[in-house]
Amino acid sequence: MAGDRDLAVAFARALPPPARGVRTGWEMTAATGVRGLRLLGESGAFQAFTFSEANPDAFRVLRENVARFPGARAVEGDARVVPPEGPFDYVDLDPYGTPAPFVPTALGSVRLGGIVAITATDMMVLAGAQPSACARRYGAQPVRGRLGPEGGLRILLAYLARHAKELGRSIRPMLAYARDHYVRAYVEVNGRTDSVDPVGVIEPENWPGPWVGDQGPYGPLWLGPLFDAELVARLKVPDDAARAREVERFLARLQEEVTVDRPFYFEANLLAAKLELAEPPGLRAVRAGLRSLGFQVARTHARPEGFRTDAPRSVVEQLVRRLADPA
């Protein structure tokens, strides 16, 4: 997870200066504290950071670690109890498995305008392999197959939006992505607004975007943007990154993808299989073809050969057929 912690440092460095002049943080399930300590020590964005850990053995290590960092404080206890230093400007929740039990506390312990960063590693549930567990845990029907991880990310965001509303609050994703065995979302928490959250259900027969399967309806899902374009443009590889090249490639892909921030993505090989074509057209040809028709297109971080576009599926499929059989 070193590369993901590099991304956390990059995110913190890209935040605008805090309105109060001081930014405080809380790592809810800290373990040894490595994520929060890197944020405190490397980002320059925090003046104080609190670390919670309930496991006595882990807490002993955590206490020794935070003693080396000015502004760091370790608290032994349940992460569902807000430390006395709260509310915070930034709250980080990175448990093993589901973050669901801690979500209300995370959303309620941050100041308005602050950030909650959440990781979920229960991908068997979120990405569709265990739909009954997803219904119980997140109240949602998951997308299965290649689009399952992004579906899981959007289920998580919809879950956050629902709990924020119960607290009289709202969320706005700043940076949300699916990588390897987990999904992670950085959301800005604000007061309740009159606008309706872009949370909805996908009915396959009426869905014009990439094919998500025929076992719907799917969701509720967050169908709005995953990124804040201005923040993503400011993301840079930290000088002391542990996985600098990995992070550089990932950020470059995000900064392309943010130009077409639409739900779900296409893959030429899957389109070819669904359309029963002999072989898929090249990604370069598909991108050029869509642009020639006046549509936007960008590669996605989620799959090397995936692309997002504002073109409806009918147009994409027609183009792929034509490129596969130009005669």
C-alpha cells in the first residue's frame, strides 16, 4: 500500500490552505499509524494528527511511533468514539474489510468543508461476487464482472451520501478510484443542500452507457463525478514518494480521465465479444473515431484498455462494428 499512501500525501498537498489557518487530522483505525504519520510528516498540510487504535498490541507500537512526531497523539479505544480533539478537518478511515460500521462517526466527526477519506477492501461484496452480503451491508445490488470494482466504488459513495443526509450533511467526491483489491474515496463533507445527490439505480434496458449486465436493477449507485477537476490538476508526485513511477503513471491517467468523468467505461475486446466480431479494433482507432464524431473520450485508471466517453453505447457499438469490418 506504499503507493496508495503516496497518493494520500499528494492529495493532502493539493488541498487549498485551511480557512482556520490550522488543519487537524484523525486516523480512525490507525494500526501502527503509517498512513497518518506520513501525512503529518510529509505533506506539510497538518499541524496535528490524532491516531486511534483498539488492539492493545498494535496500540503499543502506535504509541512508540507517534512519540517521534511533534503534533501526533495516540488514543487507545474504539474508532466509533470521537476523540476529545474533534471535530477534525480531515478524517481517514482505512480498516481491513468494510468501513460500514465506522461511516456515521467518520462523517459526523469532520468539520463542514473538511475531508473524509475512506478505503474499502471487501471487494467480494462490493464488486458482485456476494450480492446478498452487499444487499445486507450496503443496501445495494452490485454490478458483476469487469465493471464490478467501479460499481463497488459507486455503491460506497452512494452509501456515504445516504448516511451524510441522515446527519444533515452532503458529500462531494474530490478523488475516488478503484485499484487492485480495494476502492478509496476522498469526499468533501458539507451542509445539507437543496440539490439532489446524483444517486440512482441503473435499469439495464434503459441504460445508454457501457453494458453493465442484465441482472439489474443495479444500485443505488453514485452516478455523478468521481473527481474534482481542479484538485486532480494540482496532484503531483511527492518528492519522497515510495513508488514514484507507479504514482506518476497513475496521476497521468487520472488527469486524462477527469476530462470525461462519466459512469463506467468501455473495453474494445468486450465490445467485440458482445457484438460477435472476429477481433476488436485497436483502442487508438476507437478513440480517433469517436473524436471524429464530436464525442469526448479518455482512458480510465480502472483498466489499461478501458475508455470513457460521452457517446451513447449505440454509437460506440456502431463505430466498433465499422472499424472491425471497414468494407
